[in-house]
Amino acid sequence: MRIDGDVADVINKSKNDFYEKYEYLKPDIEKSWLEEKVDNACEWCKEHWKEILITVTIVIGAVLAIAMVTSVSKLANFGTSNQLLINIPRTFEFTSGLSGLFSLNGSIINWLKEK
């Protein structure tokens, strides 16, 4: 009885060591609940990587656009003529930066759709 228990312990240790080294060979019946969920999430991400990348690109573009708008929001208060001369180039920088950002965003999305 003691020998059977010792052999079972050795076999389980060897099995666990093997699955630690070669995790991808572990059968579903041996996996814990969490391991199954992580595997399912990884598979879903592999299948939907384009949509994930498009969403991330759009969110980053929106955040950058909002940051640009808020940084130039002082343009509404031109004030004196000296401030007007300073703010005119800023307005052009803002609009060209914003259009460039949307152009880059659109290029990335089109490239992803082609893939």
C-alpha cells in the first residue's frame, strides 16, 4: 500500500513537471477552470486580432484628437492683436495635425481591412 502511494506521488510529480514544460500538451480534462477560460480568451483574441487593433487605433486617435482640441481651446480668446498673430500659426498647426491624425488612422484601418 505504501509503495503504491509512493509510486503515485512520483507519477503525479513527473506528470506535473511535464505539463509545466509542455503546457500546450495538457489535455482539457487536466486543466483548471481558470486555465480553460484563459485558453478560450487567447483563442478569441487570435481570431479577432484585426478588430481589436482597429478598435485600439480608433480609441488612440480619439484621445489624441481630444488632447489636441483641449490644448488649442484657448484660441477662442484671441484678445489683443499680438495674441492674434501668435495664435494664427497655432490654428494652422492644429488643423494640419488633426487632418494628419485622421489620415493616419484611416490608412491603418484600410491596411488592416486588406489583411
